[in-house]
Amino acid sequence: MLLRFFDLNTEVNRDYLRIELVKNQTLAPLISVSEIHRTHLLLRSVVVRTPLIYNAVLSERYQANIYLKREDLQVVRSYKIRGAYSKIHSLSEQQKEAGIVCASAGNHAQGVALSCFTLGIQGKIYMPMTTPKQKINQVRLHGKDKVEIVLVGDTFDDAFKEAMKDCESTGKAFIHPFDDEKIVAGQGTVAVEILEDAKNSIDYLFCPIGGGGLISGIISYMHEISGETKIIGVEPEGAPAMKMSIEQGELVTLEEIDKFVDGAAVRRVGKLNFEITKDHVSEICLVPEGQICTDILDLYNEQALVVEPAGALSVSALEQYREEIRGKEVVCIISGGNNDITRTEEMRERSLLHKGLKHYFLIRFPQRPGALSTFCTEILGERDDICHFEYSKRHNRAMGPAVVGVELTHREDLTGLLQRLDEHKYVYERLNDKPDLFTFLCSM
């Protein structure tokens, strides 16, 4: 072994030591740049080259140059077609003849469906029963007579288990949504297009994380070609599988997740994706589901952009990095636009709760005529609005409980509302602070 002796007081030797330490670390192998380039050439006749668009609204808001990589404009309205076609095209002729199986929360299924139709392969697609109807219909539209859809369970993980049973019994090839080198190489082509279209070097790239296929592909390419770019992975607060795994140094399976961000709500990320991400991602950021809803509504109302919950993750992370990204070149990947319009009211509700503009109470009302009128006069402010009221009169008691929802104009108005409730000696409980009770009472 060759030993090198040097003076640590010199800058040159300190730099040498840092380089040697990095070289001696055992890092997970990345998908090669040449493999991603080969996949990029393969996909040119299949996928849409989505634009990298400067966003004036977000740039002004955060005092940075913010660009959106618009994968919501992809042929299946998400980046998933890239990895799905890459993997299915790589199968042997025997495997293609036998047909394939996949599990998906929606977007991967659409990519697989279109790939099956394009390549003339039969596919069986397992999806959670909670998948938005809009995504299920899109799978049928893209796959036509080449796909069979099976709805099972409540989460991706439930659908995954059933799909694996199918593969074990039939021997068909399983097209994994993220834990596969060909899938990762396909998703990595997003980074190829970003760097080819970027006018300046990129300081920050915000990338959503579900199972980890997209970010591991992005990392594999950016690490070699644009190593100075800081890559921020973004997960929903209710499903932080990658962040928890990195913190604990091993793959973690979450017991409970919030399924709202259906395109990113997984209990366990892929092994390959974890290995790549843990060694090379700059940071993992968690964003509350309520913030995601706020940004979905803002993007639509302000800019007419239709994005799904997972597609808004990267934009939702910007607020946490407001000071850090000021004056920087920033790219946010809008990963998908398969939004179900029937969820709009739920999104508005979550947004208002997150912003502190909607509050629910369990209040004991006197059982006499005019009690509600008195409440409105004594308690509500000029700009407050009752948006929910449930009450059943009970003749054998002097007081009866009512569930009351109040929408405020400003977050600060809550202080005055609570003061008036206390001054007039109302007996009440705040339901926003008790999620289990809140969910039970407000869904009855």
C-alpha cells in the first residue's frame, strides 16, 4: 500500500485528503450515463419531449429564476411512460408473448397500458380500489383491448402483493413501477432533457419522491453531468418512506400512510432507488398535504395549470427554501397532471385547514328557540361564516351538542373567535386538534 504524507495546514493537501476520503467511500452504483442516453434515443419516437418553462409567477414570488419541467404535458400526462416503455421494450420475445403484469396507483399503469398497446403485448394491471376514476379511465383509454384492470385493496402495496401472486402463478414478467434499472434509466431521461434545454447552470432541482424511480434516475444523470446542482427530494408529510429509510440507514416499511397524494403514497421505497438516493441526494424535504392542496389550487387559479397531488410536490417545497433559493436557478419537476376534478372540494377543505382559515368545533347549545341566532350575534365576527352545522334536538336535556364549522377570512381572526366563546361561557371542543374525532364527526 502506498502511503502519502502531507501537511494538513496547506489548502492543496486538505483538498487532496477530501478527494481521497470521497474516493474511498462505498457508494451505491448509479445507472450509467451511457445507459440513460441509449434509453433517451429509444424513447424519442414514443414520448413527448416536454418543455422546460420559465414560470414568472413563482419566480417573482420567491425572487429566483424558477423553471417547471412540464411532465404533466407528457403523452400519458406523467413521466411514467418513460420507464414503462424502457422496461417492456427490453423483455425477451418469449416474455412479450406471455404478457406482463404490473401494479400501480395510476400513472405507471397508464405508461404500461400505452406501452402494451404500442408494442402489441397483453398486460394485466393491478390498481388500488382507491385509485381516482379519472386514472382508471385513462388506463383503459391508452391500453384499449391490450390491458385487463384488476382493482384490489386500498393502497399501492395491496395491489403490489396481488400482482406478485399473479406473477408467481403464471410466470409472467412483472413491470415494477420504480425498483428496476430499466425503469430508472427511463425516468433519468427527464434529466437529459432538462440539461439540454436549460439556458444556465442549475443551482437547485426539486424532484418528487414516491417509490424513488424518478429521483434515482435524475440523480444518476445529474451527478455525472451537473454535479454542482443541489437535488432536493420531496415527499408528502404523510408518507415519508424515503426520508425515514435514509435516517435509519435501511429500508423502512411505514405502518400507516396518508393516501391523499396517491402518486407518491407508498409504504416502502425500492431497494435500488434507496441505495442510489441515500448516497447522492442533497436533502429530503417533507411537505404537508394541506400545503400541496393549496398549491394545486393556486396553480390552477393563477396559471391554469392542472397538476395532480404528486405533481405539485416540487412546487410545495419552495416555501421551505425561500431564503436559500433567492437569486438562484431552480427547476421543479411537475411529475403529472392526472388530477381527478371530483377531489376539488376535498382539496379546498384541506387547504383551508392547513392555512388556518377553517375550524370545526363541538359546541353545547341550549335547547331553546333562537339559540343559533344568539350564537351568530355574540360569537361570529363580521367576516366569519358558518360553513357546517349539524345538530339534533334532544327533548330530555337542557343542552345539546352541535358540530359547527367556521370559515375565517384571516388566520388571525381565530383569536377573537375563541375569546368570544370563552367570554360568553360556551362549552366547546376544538376538533381541528383531534383528527380522529374530527374525521368521525365531520364525515357522518
